[in-house]
Amino acid sequence: MNSFFERKYVIQGIILIIALTLIARLFYLQIIDDSYLLSANNNVLRKVIEYPARGVILDRNGEILVQNEPVYDLMVIPKEAKNIDTALLCRLIDIDREGFDKRMKKARDHSPYRASIFEKLIPKETFAVLQEHMDKFNGFYTVDRNIRTYPDSVAAQFLGYILEVTEKDIERSKGFYRSGDYIGASGVERSYEELLRGTRGVKNQMVDALNRPQGSFMEGKYDTLAISGEGLVSSLDKELQLLAEKLMRNKLGSVVAIEPSTGEILTYVSSPSYNPNLMVGRERGNNYMKMLNDPYKPMFNRPIQASYPPGSVFKVVAALTAQQAGVINAQTIFNCPGGYRYGRNAIMRCTHVDGPTDLVKSIQKSCNTYYGYVYAHMLDRRGMPSYKAYDLWRDGLMKFGLGHPLGIDLPGEKGGNVFPADYYTKNFGSNKWTSSYNISQSIGQGQLGITPLQMANIMAIVANRGFYYRPHLIKGIGEEKIVKKEFTEKIWAGVDAKYYEPVIEGMSRAVSSGTAAASKIPGIEMCGKTGTVQNPHGENHAVFFAFAPRENPKIAIAVFVENAGYGGTWAAPIASMLVEKYIKDTITLPKYIQDRVMNAVILPKVKTKEIKPTVKEKKDSTKNSQNNSTPVKQAAAREKNNKNLLVHHSQVRRNYAQ
């Protein structure tokens, strides 16, 4: 009996030992020894992400604005990266040993067994050399990528740029993006991200122990193809854009031109701009920080984010809304003795003594006195308290697209400032205030603020005699050139068509024989309005907006040049050249005026530390000198020459002056 129990324990012991041996072996193979895992997952079958080509962006004539250029990410599986020629790898991708160790540590922390990005965006020239030596770098392989490239380096604020996704981007996308992916960060790249980005693919690749590709697994049966992003056709005219950026070089401000019949934006300039090629590649971070610290803010999107008092150009809106309200008509006359008197012996001065002035003449001569009376009649003589009449006046402005975003297909659009009556009631202390309290708004000053895009849209409304299409920068999506529905909607501006003709006549005379006479275009009836906007922080701003031709208009334009002085001196010639170039493909403005505008440096003085350019920036500057914006250095170098130009053309300035 005892021997039976002894045999039982012996058998159980043997079984237990065998079981423990098997468990220990499995533990060693699966946990301790990773050779089989690595061989199975990496040396035999490798899943390689295929990144889609981002959609190309064209101008309205089919010219390329943005395209893709191949680059490569170097990937590493830390547990496989053994017995490699570290010195050679560092030399090939231009890093030091410290950089190598830092990258390897980051990869190990992510996962010893899974692939991580070791070096991003390796250019094709470097890749060609690296590929010859990949058999020396166990655990490393490359993944194809694409980066954006800008052949003409134009329209940076319109096009925008892309960045690597953040954790928040990944979370918001509900898993669509992964670490290392790129996403549109600004401009059209951001607005149309879901169309431009395309869809990733996965390629199952066989590789040998020496890290050499051996072909597709199962002849690609389980691969998924990357789908390229949709192409976009922008409304921009590349040649007109290049000219506009050239004219605005070394100046702060904006140019926006719109095709009135569609709302398509023909030119979109925010100045100073920057070379968009600086926002791609391995030096992007350094370039971004330098531009971020530039005192002239080249990354600030002025056409939709800067808000200015509109100045005298606002008189066009004032004349139209006052007619619609029945306060004035084309025959209404106010006497101009050189200023408008209000309150207790206060006066809002006019730049001329115009005498008896009707509506057409008020626009032609830009009479402040006339619009002081118009504003007073709108607020104080409508049979209701002034604060209630003010809100009716404000409603009229809102219908013209002021005081709120227009809905352009760009992120970050601001709406400007048209404050409600409550704002003035609170500041005044009661609702007993009248037009005298904020009379400066009658001529587009005071608390009024509108964006350059809104200025151009006002001209599109006038050109169309009462309506507009929402301004937009993309006119076609994909091969079918689909237009978004919101950009085909006709929006009424609240003023009947019959009230536009006297205003348009006044604008026509302003160009033919008024404040913008020096900028008229032979053979084209351009209707426009100059403005000189008071600036408490420095020199006045120069403004001009116009449309042309008078019948069947092709272009509506707004030009705003900060700190430039008279609208007729600086803004009007810029608009004139762009309008003529677009309609007639030529420029007949006298050469000395063209040279004066082209060569002018109109930049406020700022204190800034000189930042030496990188080697890459020096190369880019040489290659794209006409498009790169380095206003701080240019201002210092050309200030003396600019002063001489201003003296030389002082007589011209007096002739243009409003």
C-alpha cells in the first residue's frame, strides 16, 4: 500500500516537472527571447504605411500654386537595431552621436518592438545615398512621404501650411490621424483638410534578415491602396497675385480683388508676406519662430483679421443706406463752408470748401460736411429717439456685410466693429445722446472698424447694384469642379438698385476728375473712392477701393496701405495697375509713378534684434528674392533712397492729395 502511494507521488512529480519545464520554455520563448517575435513580425512580414499625396492646388487658369515633393521618414525598430554602423548613419543623415542616442531613447520609450520615426522628412538627394547602405542598418527602413512645395512662393496667407498632428488633433479625429501624420494648420490647407488629406494605405512587405525588401506578401492580396486627396482649383489669378505682392513689397497692408459676378477672389495679399517654402522641411520650426518674432508680423492675415476705420470710402455706404431710409435723394443739397458744425461750437473739418453740394458731388469731392449732415438726419430727424435710429442705421450696415464675418473659406475671419446703441448708451451714461456724440462715424472714423475683405465686398455690391456672392477662394473641388452651395447664394445688401447710380456717377468722377484722377485708366471707366484714415499711432493710412468697368464689371478691389498717408498717392496707383493688368493685360500708368510705388519703403520704425539667416534661408533668399519678405533689413538699407523718392515726387503727392 505504501509503495502504491510512493509511485503515485513520483508520477505526479514527473508530470509537474514536465509541465513546469514547458511553461518555463514558453515563457522564455515568448517573453525573454524575442528572436521569433522579431523574425515573425519584422524580418518576414512588415506592414508599411503608404501616405497619400495631398491634393494639388491650382490657380483659376490651371497654373500650379501648391504641389507635392517626395521625402522620406527613416523608421527604426529598437530591438532589431544591433551591430549597425552608427558613424556612417549619422554622417548620411547629418546628425551627431548625441542626436543618435537621443532619437534611439525616444524610440525605445515608445516601444522596443514597434517601429518609430527616427528622422523625419529626409530629402530625396539624401535618401538616394542612404538607400545604398540600408543593409548596414539592421532595424531601420524608410517610408515614403510627401511635403508641400510652392513653385512661385506666392499667396502664403491664403494657402496656409501643414503641421504634424498633436494629441488633440488625434483625439478630435476619432482615430483617423496617428502620431507622425500631418494636418492643415492654416489657410486653405486647414479649411479644406478633409478633402486635401486623402486616405492612407497599408502595404504588406516581405523582408529578409538583412533588412532587404523581398516583394509583396501574397502578391499584394491584403494591401490597401493610398487614395490621393482631392485637387482644388482656386479663384486666384497667379499673375495678378505676383504683381500685387510685388507692388506691396516693403509695405504693411492688404489687397483684395473680387470678381463681382461670382464672389471669386482674384487677388489676396497680406503684406508683409513670407516665402511659404520656409514652412516645410526640417528647418520649419526655426523659420516659424523667426517669423513669429518678426515685428512686422508676416504671418498675420490682414485681409480677414485686421480691422481699420474705413475712412472716406465709408461715404459710399452712408450715401446708399441714407437713400434707402428716405433721408436723402440724389438732389439733396447741403452747403459746405469747409466743415460741419455740431454740439457746442465743435467742427468736423472738410478738406475743401465745396459750397452747395449734391450727392454726386459729395462722392466726387469726398465732402466731410455733407456726410455730417447725412448722419445727423439719419439719427436725429427720423421721429424717434436717436439711439433707436442708430440701431436702424447699424442694421443697414450689417446688410452690407459689416460688423460680422462674411463667411470666406479661410479660418480665423474677424467681423470688424459696428457697435450697437447700447455701447454708446453705457459710455454716455444714458440714452439721451445724439449724432454729435459719435459724429466721426459719419466719415468712417471713430469706433468703426472693417476688414479689407469687407471693403472689397462693398465694391462688389456697388458693382452689382445691390447684391453680392459670399467671397471665396476655392472655385472648384475635385475633377468635377464642384462649387460649395453657400458660395452660389445671392445675398441682397438692403438697398434698391435705383439708388446706386448717383453714387456710381460720383465714384466715376472721383477717378476721372477727382481725388484719384492721376490713376485713371485709358479706355476703362473705373469707379472708385479714395480714403485717408486717421491713425492715432502714426502716419495716416491710405485707402482706395474701386470696380471696373462701370458696365458689366469684371473686378472689384480694395487696397489698404498702412502709414502711407493719402489714398490717392499710394493706394489708388496700386489698384489702377492691378485693374488694368487684369482687364487689358497691360499697364499704362506713367513709369515714374510705377517706380515710385515699386521702390517705396513704407514701414514704421521698430526696435528689433538682428537675427542672422540660416544657410537654408540664404539659399532661399537667393532663389526667391522677389518673393521673400525681410522688411526689417530692407527698411534700414533703403530708407535713405525712399526719402529721396518722396522728395522727388512731392508735387505728385500734392496733386493726388484728397
